Amino acid sequence: MDSMKWKSVMSAVVLGMTLISVGSTQRARAQEPRVIEITAKRYAFAPDTITLKKGETVKLRLHSEDVTHGFFSRQLKIDETVEPGKTAEVTLTPQTAGIFKTICDHFCGAGHGNMAMTIVVE
């Protein structure tokens, strides 16, 4: 095979591999869940309300700005500990529409009993 044909064949192979790689990357990104950042700080979660779609997979990325907090919802089967300086993640695919309360279930001080957020599933 002369060098011109060889270069053409190699160019075609490289182009094909690039297109396959780009297609795979785009499919992988399309399957990645939406990430929602949630910060816990005495005595609130921010944001205090999030809205999800029934059947949509999301990743809740949890941070604490001060002390250890809990992130608990019996109905959504969430029970996570959020420690300061660390990130906790919860992957969630809600199957039921409704309004769900999430509370801090680790005592974090005098206002602990009011520390809650709302998750709305449409």
C-alpha cells in the first residue's frame, strides 16, 4: 500500500474512532442525573424548597456549614448524615407525586426542631 492510501485509511480510522467517542460521551452526559446543591446551616436548609419530576433521577449534593446535621425523609427513603467539611450525596428517583418534608434528625442546637425543607414532586 503506498503512503497516500495508508494516510487516507489511517485518517478514516481516526475520524471513525473520534465520532464513536463523541457519541458515547454525549450519551453518558444525557444519562447523568441533575445535581442539586443543598446546604445545611443552623437551623435551615438552603434552598428550603426544591421541585422534582416524578421518575426523574436527581443527585442531591449535601453540605454543612457548621455542625453535623441529618437529612431525613421517611416517605422518600432518605436518611443521610451531613458532616461539616464533607460532601454527602443522595441519588433519588421519586415515584410518587406529592409534597414531602425533609428534616434534620441530628440534634444541632436550640432551633433544631424547626429545621426542615420541602421536596415537591410533580
